[in-house]
Amino acid sequence: MAKLDLEWLKVFDAVYATASVSKAADQLGMAQAAASTALNKLRTHFGDRLFERTAIGMQPTPYAQKIQPRLREALGHLELALAGREAFEPARATRRFRICLTDISEVVLLPRLLAHLQLNAPGVQIETEIVSASSARRLEDGEVDLAVGFMPQLDAGFYGQTLFRQNFVCLVAKDHPRIGLKLSKKGFAAESHATVASSGTGHAIVDKTIAKAGVTRKVAVRLSSFLGVARIVAQTELVVIVPRILGEVLATQEPVKLVEPPFALPHYAVKQHWHARFHADDGNIWLRRTMAQLFGGRSPAA
């Protein structure tokens, strides 16, 4: 078969999204028999089954997974051209965007983004959710428009743009009895520590680096997020390692200070990620450009 019908591509896209031929037909407003016929023609065209029936619905073959991003992008461009719709106008828009963020980004990035929207896109609403194991699927399904943070699991299969690079500092109480402006490796090992296990922050690389440096931390508390870390540190003698941008913000809110770690810790890239399905969406393009303009290439705290 030398040609592809646009309707066939829509069926492929709908079956991929719903894992069901009947649901795809309902979504497209066509008879199930017509959707099945279109799928069979696609199978003949590509020489592959594309989808196989399983206990959890019609699941894509490896070949279908391989071609889906390009087909979805091509279909998006065609739909945009055929619709002839107006470009996204932020000053008049009333769209709601959902952004997947780390708890750090909610503290450091979100206030600046909201202030910008209030002036330039007052009708735009933002909903946030914390990075999780389901973030990739939610981006793919369109339940999330953008994900921001250190998420190497999204480097394959998703578009990504580096906003800025980040490193780590130690955060301690401003009047810590043993730690002044500097901290030795011996002093670091002698203190009690708080650690944070928070997805999408790059913090996992800290543990690996400390282990390679031959340093063992005495961990007094393991926290699930960074939101209360400044208050805890300010009222104890604990040491915690945090991204520098967060430390700079927390130092303006609590009696804490930043101290350079006694060994080199790696930098990491904070990126924004989006799925190929929405690469050509006008609103998504505008949101990505806004994030790049606000945070690209410089410290968000600046």
C-alpha cells in the first residue's frame, strides 16, 4: 500500500491512547467495524500487528511504540493545519495548565511564574503535582502538560530543554556551635545529618558521591520532602545537603546559613520535559517559551 489515510492515523492514535478499538471508535465518532477495518489496513501497510489483545486491553507492539511518537507529531501538525485555529494569545487565554514539579520547584520557581502570569496571562490557571513514578505516563496521556526538575528517566522518549544547571551546599543553623564559615571532611562526618528522599531533585547523586568520597554520614532523620527542612535545621544542630537555589531562598526565611561541602559534589541539569504528542500545541509552546525566558541560563533566585 503506497498511501496512508488520515483517518487510519487517527485510529492508530486513539487505540494507542485508549488501549481499546471500541473506545477509539467512540472517541472518533465512528463505527467499531470501521475502526477495525482502519486498523487492519494499517497492519497491512506497516507489515506489523501494531496492537495485540491482552488482559489490560490492546497493547502496542515494539514497532508501534517505535513509530508512535513520529505519527503523533505528524498528526498533530496536520490537525493544527486543518483546523486553521488562531494562535494562542496569553493575554486572552483562559486555559488551565498542569505542571509536574519537585517540591523545590514549587518553592523556588512557582512564585516567579505565577507573578509573570498575573501580569501577562491573567486568565491562565496553573495546577501542580509532585514528580512521581507515574509522571511519564501522565505526560504521555496529556494529563500533565510539562514536567520540570532533574528527571533522567524522561531523557528518552520525551522532548527536553535544559533551563539551568544546579549544585549543592550544606545548610546548617545560623548559630551552629561547631560550624562556622567552613566545614572539614572530618567535621562533616562527625555531625548528625538530615537527608531528603525527594523525586526529581537530583538528590540521589549526592549519596553516591559521598560514598565514593569514603565518608559515612550519621543520619538522624530521613525526610520525605524539602518543605520543612529549614525549620528543622534552624532548631537543631543537624546538617543537610540541599540544592543551592533552595538554600538561598531558605536562608531568607529561617535563621540558617549556607556552607560549602568539604568535597566536590556534581552539578546537574534542571530541565523541562514534554511529550511529542503536544510538541506542536500552541499553548504548550507558549508555556515552554515562558519557562525558558524566566529561568533559562541563570539562577531562578536572581
